Amino acid sequence: MLAFTKNGAFVGIDNFVKVFADYRFWPAVQHVALFVAIWLVSLTLLVVLLALLVHAIRVRWLSSVSRFLFYIPGALAGASSVMLWLFLLDPAVSPVAGILQLFGFETFVQTVSIDNLPVIFTLIAFWAGAGGWIIIMYGALNNIPVEVMEAARIDGAGPIGTAWHIQIPLMRKWISYMAVMSLAAGTQLFVEPRVLSQASKGVVPPDYSLNQLAYLFAFRQNDFNGSAAISLLLLVVAAGLSALFVFRGGLFERE
Amino acid sequence: MAGQHRRSTARILATATAALTVAALAGCAGGSGGVNSDYGFATADQEDGSTITVWVDAAREPVAKAFEEANPDVPISIETYDGNAGGSGSFQTKVALFDQSGEGWPDVVFSTQTNDASWAAKETNGVQAFAAPLNKGYFSDDFLAGFTDGANDPMTVDGSVYGLRNDLAPVVLWYNQKLLDEFGYEIPTTWEEYEAMGEKLAAEHPGYILGSIGDSFVGTYVYYWGAQAPIFALDGNTFSSDFDDPYSVAMTEMLDSMAANGSLVQDSVFSAPFVENYSDKIVAMPGPAWYAGALFQNPDSVNAEPGTFGAADPLYWEGEDEVTGNVGGGVWYASSHSKNLAAVETFLEFATSSEESAELNSGLPAYDEAASTWLDGQAASGFFAGDFKAAVQKASGSVWGGWGFPSFSPETAYAAVVVPALAEGKTIADVVPEWQEQILNEAQVQGYTVE
């Protein structure tokens, strides 16, 4: 409702026109799109791979220990996990300074340059969120009947063949579920760039992501209508992409 | 069926609109409620003895604590926040949230920026301006007259003073007497001499420096403001940013050449690497008066030996006006929504004019009496070499008046465009068009007419 009004009066799409014309809007769209693309692809590939590996471990204690380790970072939520990353990303204090320097980053400003941000946010999000998904995928793998797996083995399928032809197709719904949930979270990117922006004293711009822009509209410009317009756009795009995943992934199909 | 559904949706929308309209009207009525003639603005119902909430940054926490100790009968709750540093806007965004909820405002806020009056003195979306006007009956004229001339100008809108300046922050030239003696250099007095010294230093003593351009407040307020560069000018509601002005061009060229020969570095003066690598390599460095407490006397920063550093007159262009820049200087605001204005007044008088505040101030207090206390204290301690008092006093009387105070900070554009470009190895001249565009874009979004 706010998105279509101004001072209580109906103004049609004026707020949207204003938001589109704002110099910060399209860069923010690009930033978020790039981040979501990199993140979804790497999340899907790595989570499925890691879940298959953990599931393939036959030693009982090793399997549960690795599941536990994957899950720990997820317990450290939001802003506090970004604070931890601030230390990792600053070559002056980072325990992995050697790795940063290997990539040619000598200072914090160089590390958080705008081109590196999608990868940095992917790392942060993966580190915090992947563990939970690995556990869920593990559960999905446990659901596959033993008979099916045995039949595959008798037919001569190795671990890779089983994974490709049996396990992944049977996990399809879970994978698309993960994609939908992660897409929703990814388009809402806010805490990570916000904290990095404050920590870098503005080198990471305060208007990096769409949600940050909505925040600036609302609280810096006192323009709640423009802010609502951005949020509504985000909703429409996220809903559209989610629908794609839902239908392609067969999330609501029944056998 | 569908038609009925649509009708009921329409009805819900209509009801919601009506409810919102009523709420908006009620909000307006509240905002324009009777002006209290004792104060000159519409005050909230006063509750004697209610706790006042004070927001300070880390550097101002000791003053607030000292007040708490000296006035045990005034209930106070001290909260620290980032102090709005670097133009982060946290002060404004938080107040906007309280404006929405209609409650919860802090009673006193300290901000490190000088431009907050541009929004805090205005009614927003029907809610009374956050900052209380202070010279319409609230504070005594005698007290207000005690501030250094012009100190409260940035917070004055149409004759109403909306904030009290904590400290003046004129830029002086800090120098290391021991290194100058060792190298046989003279203290530079003009930008030209400063640049020449950079060249000489780079050739004779590489590794020693004349300052840093990695901080957004240094790049803008120290160098461009001090150079009289009109890159951030406000005239009424018209904003302009002129990078083609001879002063702007000259400063850009000077910074680029000094960054190229290594006499200017890119580390933030507040960063660990700067303190580690350059604490004993600073030969001279233009910077605000508050570097005194924030860098040189700070055990966590440069922590200089007494007698090493001194402050000299600010740098200017040869043969031109002897003016200088200014880096913030914090401001105290009183909330117009406060329920205990008497306690707020006691606090603000303590924080700006008391002797304790002068002792705890990291920079030059804006209140005259406190300023003398501070300067005498600095002179008596013998920490700084040379005539510290004369240099700081000259600087505080010669701040260039052409720099604007719009509702956004020049620091954000510098941080977003110039700092990363320097880190990539580009020069400032390379990104001047981009930088100027960013400044003008920000001005436009904030509703200024851009020239």
C-alpha cells in the first residue's frame, strides 16, 4: 500500500519511477544478482557434494563428528559472524593473512574492494548456512530405501554412478527446497554489507544491496513510500524466481 | 464469488486508508501542540527526577561518567554508539525510527559531525524536529555567549541554535621537532613548501612521511577545505562541487605527486598498521587540533614522547588568504521530546563548559573559558614543542568559510570512490570525474538543487 501512495494519496507508479531513476538502484540490482548467482550455484554444488561424502563415510563416529563440525558455524548468527569475518579479512590481523596476500591483498581496503564483495559474501553465507543444509541433505539421503541402493550396487554402479543416477535425482525436491529458501535469504542481503560498510568507514558503500537502499530511503530520506516500492520489487522478483525453482524442482509433485 | 471477494478487499483497503488518515491527522495535531513560551518549542510533559538517556561515542564517555559522579542526584543512563562517525548516519536513522514509533528518543546526543542540524532542526513526516532550539528561552544568553564566536554557526538555522559545539577542530600543521632537527629541515608554512619538502624527504629519507590520505576526513576536510577548494559548497538550497577551480586542481596535483613519491601514505591514521609503521616516521602532518589527544597523547596510538611534537600555523597557498580547514568538532544536541529538560540543561552545561570537561576534552573546547583552561593545561604540561597555544588560536580564528554543511557528508563519496581507487594504484586525478558525480548524486538524492 505504501508503495503506491505519497503523503496518503494514491500516486500510481510514481514511487517506482523514482526508485528506477535513482542512481543507486541499478548498481544495487547488479550487486545482489551477482551475489545470488554465485552463491546459489556454489551452495548447491558444494552442499550436495559434501552431503554425499559424509553419507558415504562408513565409520560411525567420523560421520557424526563431521556433521557436528559442519553445523557449528551456523550457530553463530548474523552480525556476530560478520564481526568474526572482519578479523579474517584484514591482512593486518588475520590468521589467514598469508592466503590474502597470495591473492595480492595487502590492506583491508584492498580486500573489501567492490569487485571482491560477491565472493566474500558467498564465503560468509556459505560458512554460516551450509552446515544446516548438509544435515538436511544427509537426512534426505537416509530416506532413500536400502533396497534401491543395493539394487544399484548389484547392477554394478560405483559410488559416483549411484550418486548421479540414484541419489541426486531422489534428492531433487530437497535441492530445490534449499534453492528457494536460500534465494529468499540471498535477495535480502543486508547485515553483511551493512557491517562491512561501517567497519570499512564507507569503502564498502552503504547502498550496496537493495535492502540497504530500502533502508536508506526509509531512514535517511524519510521516504517510506520509496522504501516500500523497493521491497515490493524484491518480493516480485524473488517470488518469480522461486516459482521457477518450485516447478522445475517438482517441489509439490506427489508420486 | 470473485466479485464479492474483490468488494471485500476494496472495503478493507478503504478502512485501512481511513484509519491511516485519522492517524496522520492525529500526528499532525500532536506535532503542532502548544509552544511552551519558557522554552520556545512544544515540550513534552515534564517529569522531575526522570532518568535522562545520553548517547555518546567512546571518546566522550569519560565526560558523561564524570558528570554522573559529580551529580549523583541526576539519574542518567549512558549509552555509547558510533558517534555518527564518517557520516555513517546512525544518529539520523535511529531518530527516524523513534519518530515512527513516537517514543524512545534519547535526551542528549553527541555527534562527531557538524551537519546534523540540517535534518535535526526540521520537522519530519509530521513529527516535531528532534533537536530543541536552545536560545529561545531554554539556555541563558549569558551561557550561550560564552562560546567562541561562530562555534555554533553550523547548528544555527534561521537564528535558532539547535546544538552546542563540543570542540573546535581547526586544522594546524603538526610536526616532529626532533626529526626536523635531525634532517635539518624547516617547518613548512605554505602548501608549496610542504610539497617541496615531500620531494626532498622522499629522496633523502625514504620511509618517512608527511601525512596520510587514507582517511576520508583527512582527504576532504584537511586538504581540500584547507586549500579553499570549492568542492563542497552550499548556497541556500543550491549545492555545487567545483573540481576545475584552480585551488581544487592545485590540491589534487599536490596530493597525487606526494602520494606518488611516498611522502603521503594510504593507511588510516587510526589503523593498527599506521601506528605500527609510522608513529616515529611522521616528520610533519596537517591535521585537526584534536589529534593532540586522539593521536599524540594517546597511549593506544602514536603515544609520542613529551617534547617531540608541536603544532605550527596552518598551511596556506603562497600569497593567498591564510585560511585553514576544519575537521568536525563534535556537537551536543538536546531532544525536544525530553521529559526532564532541567537535567538535560545541567548535563550540557557540564559537558561543554565545566573544568572537568576541559580536562577530558581531546580537542580544543568550543566554550571560551574551557578553551583557555585546556590551552593553559597543554602549555603547562610541556608536552608539545613550540608555541602550541598561539598556533591553535590562530587556526581557530581562520577557518575558511566556503565549505558547506548540507544534510550529507563529503566523507562518504571520498570513502566509496577515492580510497578504493588509491588502493588500486590509481591517482586522485584519475577518479575526479567519478568522485564529483558521486557527490552531486548524493546532493540530488537529498533534495538539493545541483549546479
